[in-house]
Amino acid sequence: MSQRSVKVLAGIHKLYIVFFFAYLAIPLILVALFAFNDAPYPALPWRGFTLEWFLGNKGVFQDERLMDGLKVSFSVASMVTFLCLLIGTLNAFLFERRSFPGKGILYFLMLAPLVVPGVILGVSILIFSHTLTNGIEGFLGIETEILRPGLLLVTLGQFAFITTVTTLVISARLRKFDRMQEEAAFDLGASHLHVLTTLTLPYLKPALISSGIVAFLMSFENFNTTFMLVGSDAPLTITLFDSLRQGATPVLNAVSVLLILASGVLVAISLFVQKVDYILDEHSK
Amino acid sequence: MTFALECRSLSKRFGSFSAVSDVSFTISEGSFFSILGPSGCGKTTLLRMISGFCEPDKGDIVIHSRSMRGILPNARPVNMVFQQLALFPMMTVFENIAYGLRCRKVSKKKISFHVEEVLNRVGLAQSGSKKIDQLSGGQKQRVAIARCLVLEPKILLLDEPLGALDLKLREHMKIELKKLQTQLGTTFLYITHDQSEALVMSSHIAVMKEGRIEQIGTPQALYQSPKSSFVAQFVGDNNHWRGKIVQFCEPYVEVQTEEGWKLKALYSSSFQVGDRVDIFVRPEAMLVKSGEKKPNGWVNCFEGLVSSVVFNGGTRDLWVNVRGGNGSSFSKELKVTLPAQKGDGEACLPSGRAVEVGWDALSSHVLKVGVK
Amino acid sequence: MNRLLLKWNVGLLALPLLLWIVLLIILPLSDLFISSFQEKVGVGVFEWGLGNYQAFLQEPFYWQTFIRTVLFSIIATMATLGVAFPVAYYIAKVARGRVKSMLFVLCLLPFWVSELVRNYGWMIILRESGLLNHFLMKLNLITQPIEFLYRDATVMMGLIYTSLLFMVVPLVVVLENLDESLLEASDDLGGGRLISLRRIIIPHAMPGIVSGCIMVFMLTLGNYLTATLLGGKESLWFTEHIYNQFMTRWNWELGSAMGFLLLVVSSALVWLGLRMTGQKLNKVMT
């Protein structure tokens, strides 16, 4: 191939990359832009800059439904993050530190939730909870409200597939841990608990932080599973979806801006933690 | 007399593999005891049993008259310097050394007193606040030792701690370790596959092979009178022949080697005609001569060609190729170590030169094959 | 004694995992399976049978959507691979140093924002009163606004957009590990660009391609938001049928049958993808 055609090819490649990133960015930039347009609809023409849709009487912070949705999302995501980190850590220790019959099958089953479409996971948990409720009512004559669609089911549904993610991330980190350090600490007189709290968990911290952030965001943004299990208290994504179907308003753009900012900050923290951790790892080699 | 450590017929199997079988030895207090053996000989398993990371199937470990059966590693009066050191990278030097004391719930004041003191002893007085990755290889080594010493263990276990260092530092640390041990008086139990480390540092060495102890003794004893072919070959260099005793001729016995050589060795009353024996001669015990005049008085003497010369500074190693006796087609490389002195004609033998090599029957070492 | 303790220990550690897998995955999916074979014959009275599957097959509206969804998902997966590959190659092999990590992060960022927000962005651009129409009218290219939403092509574009991350990341990871000297050797031996691509780059990237395709296919097949928001009633997705059976028609049994079919197709294609390329699920996922 001639020098010239190589250059042309490289140029085309570069141009493609520019277009690609434009394709990625444009929808988000436009959503953000129209949150500041002084017009009742998120559409052109541009009518001047305003913060009305954030701070005004009809702004996000005055919209009770959205604020309630935010609160619900926040509490569900916190709960899901806590559970996923807890169980994910236990799973990591089980898979990385123990050998037992059936480990391979169990590992496969642990991965399975990633292969089940979210909608199907949602409806199957819905059916099962219904069966359970009916069963309890049939046998014991007690009406159990707790397993009706609602926040408990939403939390469990999200937990069911996000735990796989935290398990994978924490296991990967645990696998890299030099077990000799634990033996050394044990040899120096530390108890198992002391070794765990002074060495192993501090080592896992970066993985716990970044998988915690991932779990939080996945929960916060989940729609498919949540949509099937939601009751009267709706998380933010569901509220937004309903509003969107009723018609777009700049308030929705304002909420989107807040969501973009929040995820940006969380991702930045996660990347920072990973980077610091990476540098430390390289250093100690 | 109480010993720092007694191992009483220790055995350990992993499945069908017998890692350690029936090992017994004692270590007296304040000594530098090495366990020497090739990889896979069971020395690491032995160390792990002493430190408590694995339980022996049979036998007992007694430290200062106290049986260690059922006692977990964190409660044993021994501490270990790990092969890869296993320093805690997220902690400072001070925190690393204080770790064990904190586990014992020692007061803060006492901790800093003890840590400062031990840092002084290992020559790292100013390094307490440093991070582990700021230290050199030798400094890390000393931190790993200090971390154990601060707990005043009855025995310090060292699992090939010099393996990760480069050659120069390793030579230096050998001397350092030996000095440190003499100065502290703590009993050291040192594990290594490197015979030169063991010879330099130890007061006693146990040589292990396939889960058993071959010989225990001082470095001098092991070097000069190995009790088995394995020890003779593993500790120090040796020229080796294997053959059969064909006849007695006082004060010698005549040995016919497999390659067709006839060698003379000192008579011993345990020998019988027909015994299979190994003959070992240290390279520095070899004699060499070149030129017209045949050497006389050499009991064993061969003609050969110098095939290569290796200059080592203080000494010079010659590799001499000798042909088999009675026109056989065998040939054998013999190693001859000579002091490399200025103006010493014999030491300047270039490769390709025809020489006579030999040795005195007194300086060879004869062991019966298959007898311990 | 010790061994017994260890068994207890493993059991205790495995308990949360077992509870999770059994109560939230195995039993619910089994219930879905069982429920798909139940036919309502009266209020609260059910009979076993294949009625739900028959109902599915007899209603072209259902099975046509089903086939359309599967085909569209396959096309979307291939298209995503085509769009993502040059980008992943650029990030892994052309860009250097800071630019490289910056591009990679920029690539990830949009996907941390809710899928809803991303689709909302496209709606603002593509709807009848949207930006695209505004500009086209300003440029006098069209006189009447066109509805770009609710078309198959739009849905496809949205699905590719949503799936890109899951293709780019595994591709970048495998291409990073491609030894540059292999490409140089190929150049040196007289291999052209296309030969390098076919003989070296693609075989090397295969694990990444497979894991990317599996993730994208699954996510596309199970997608709900993008299909609903950009496709609406004109470009129906199978998940919408499932949702309708459960939430509006209140026919859980038929919904279960449909859900089960979707699960089977999804798992079968994942399995087939792994089989064809000789890979293991746990390797692809990690």
C-alpha cells in the first residue's frame, strides 16, 4: 500500500472517531441545553437563558412527584448497594478461598442472572411472590401485604442481578491479594478477625468503593426489572417515564441535568479510586 | 538440657505424597540452624509445621519444653520471615513492626519504645515513617526481621528470605544475618536450597532429601565428611566416580569404575571385595602438573587436556578432559580448583594444554553405595 | 473436628448465595415456567395444558413481533459490532497516552446516564417538532416536518446507541493485549491491511467479539425503554407484549409463556454463540 493511501485511510479513521463521539455526546448535550431555555417546551427556537426550570415555582425542586421519586430511588439504591456489597463480598470469599463439591455449578448459577433479560427477571419474581402470597394465605389464612408489588420487591429484583456484578468485581480484587500477608499477620499473633479488618478489607476497599458506585448507579437507573415490580411508591426512573409519556417539559430536562451531574461525579470518584489503586499496585511491584 | 526446638518423628502426607517422613532433630538455644535441601525435599512443609500453618500427621514439635500440638500459629512463640517477605504495603515501616505488638494490645507508649529500639538494632533508626515501597531490597529484609524480633520470639524462622535479592546484595546479607544473629542471640531456623548460604551462616545444618534428613552436623563436618553420596554432591562441588572394589592392596583398595578407570582409595575395615562405592574428590584437593617430568608419588594419576579455564579472582577453575582407561571411549570432565597466584606457572595453564591430573588417596572420600 | 468446622464454615458462607440464587432466580423462573402451562378455566381455577403456547401461535400479532424482535436484535448486534470495532481499535492501538485514556472514559460516560435520559435526548432531536426537522426546514430541504420517531430505523439507531458500551469495552480490552509486533511482522511479511485484519486482528479479538455480542444481544432482546420510547406502537418490541399481558390484560399465564419463550431464545443464542466459538461463559463474563 502506498504512503498516500495509508494517510488517507488514517484520516478517514480519525474522522470516523470524531463522528462517533459526536453521536455519543449530542443527545446528552441537547437534553442539558434545553434545561436552560426560557420556553415551556424543550424545542427551538432559543428564547434565552433561565434557571426557572431548576429554581422556579414550576422547577424540579418544587415538583413533589419528582422529589418523591428521587427519595424513593435514593433509599432503594442505598439498600441495594449495601446488600450487594455484603453478599458480593461473602461470595468472593466463598469462590476465591474455599473449595467444595459443586463449586463450578454454583459459579455458573451465580453468573446466570446476567443472562436473564431484566423484564423476565421482573415478571418471574412478580409471579413467584404472588404464588407465595397466595400459598401463605391458603395455608395459614394470613394476608401478607409485604410480598405485593412494592419497594421490597423492587429492591430484591435489583439485588438479584446486581449482586453478580459486585461478586465479579470483588472476586477479581481478592484473587490478586497476596495471601502470604495474611499468613504473616497470623504469624505475628493476629486473630482471624483482626487480619480481616486490618489487611484483607483495606485491600478490598477500592473494589468495594467502585463496585458500590456501580451497584448504586445500576439500581438508580434500572428500569426493566423495576417497572415490573413497582407498587404505589415509584422510583425516579418510573416517574420520569410516566411524565415523558404525558409530554416533554423542560423540568424533565432539568432532572436529566441533575442525573447527568450526579453520575458524572460518582464515575469520577470511581475512576479516581481505581487510578490511585492502580498506581499503588504498580508501585509495590 | 532444654532445647530451643525439638522435632520428634514428624511426618506429613499430602494424599499419597509423603512430604515429611519421620524427621527428628533438636536445636540448642542461640544457634543458627539451617535446613538445606533441593526444592520439593519437604523443608518448607517442615517449616510450616513448626510455625503452625499445617498440622503434622504424626510426631510432636516441642519449643522450650512445651508441646505445640493444637496451638495455632498466632499463639506460638515463633515468628517467620517469609520468602517474599510479606510486608504490609499499605502501612509504614513503623506500623509494620508495631503490628504484632498491637495484636497483643500493648500500650501505645510501649509500642513506640519497642519499635524504635528494634529499628535501631537493625540499623533503620530514621526509617520508621517510610512507606514499604520506598525501601531498598536489603532494608525490606531488615524490616521483615525487625517485625518478628520486636515480638521476642523463642525461635526466628526464615524461609529462604534471600531468594528474592540480587546476587551482590545476597552475599552482603549473608554476612549481615550472621552478625545479627550472633549479636541478638536469638535462635534462628533458616531454610534454604543454597548450600553456600547454609555453609556461610549456620552453626549446624540439617540436609534434607525426599522428606528425610540425610545428615545433621556443623558445616565443616558436612563438607569434610559427608555421610551420604547425596550430601557429598549437594554440599560443595565434587568430582565423582562410581565403581566396584576389585582388590585390596594395603594400605589401599583398588576400585574399578564403570568407565574403566582403576582408582586407589584408602582401606577401611568395612570394605569387602565386590562392594559398590562412590568416590568423591573436592576440586581444591586435585593436583595438576604439566610438562615433560612425570609426577611421582601420585597414587591416582591421569593424562588429560585442559578444556576450559574459569578465572574467579582468588581462584581459578580448570576443566580437564580425561579419557577412560584401557583405551575405552569414555571421557570425563574433572574440575580442578587452584589458587590464582601471580607468577604461579601451574595456575597459568591455558586451555588445550596436555596435563597430568591426580589426587592423593587421603583426600578422596569413599562411600558405599546404598548404605547410610 | 477441624474438618467438621470447615464444612460448617463453607455452608455458612454459601448460605446467602444459595438463598439469593434459589429464592430470586431458580424458584421465580421455575414458577414462570409452570405458570406458562396453566390455563384459566374459571375464576381462580386452572388446568394444565399447552393452551398459552397455542394462543401465542394462533395470534400472528404476537409471533410476528417475536420473530421481528429476534431478527432485529441480531441485526442490531452485528451493526453495533461494526460501529464499535473501528472505535475500539482506535482507542486500543492508534491513540496514545492521555488521549487514549480520555477517549476511553469519554466512551463510557454516556452510559452512566440513565437510558431514559439518553432516549429523551433522541426524542428531542427526532420528533416532529424536534431539532432535526427545525434545521431541515430552515435549510429549505423539506417543507413539511417529518416524524422521525416510531420508525424501525430509528429504533435500530437507538438500540445501537444503547448497546455501544457493552461492545466497545470488551473489544478494547482484547485489542490492548494484541502484541504490536505481530502486526509489524505481518506488514513485514508483505501482508496488506485487510490480511492483517482477517488473519491476526479479528482472530485475536474473538473472545472480546463474542462476549460483546452476547451482552449486546441479550440487552437488545430484553430492551424495553428504547423500543417503547423511540418505536412506540409502530415498531413494537416483544417485551411490550409481555408487559401488556401482565399489566393491562391481566393474563399472567400467556405472559409467562411469552416470557419463557424470550428466555429460551436468549439463552439458546448465548449458548450457540459460545458453542460456535468454543468459549466458556465464566471466561466471557470476567
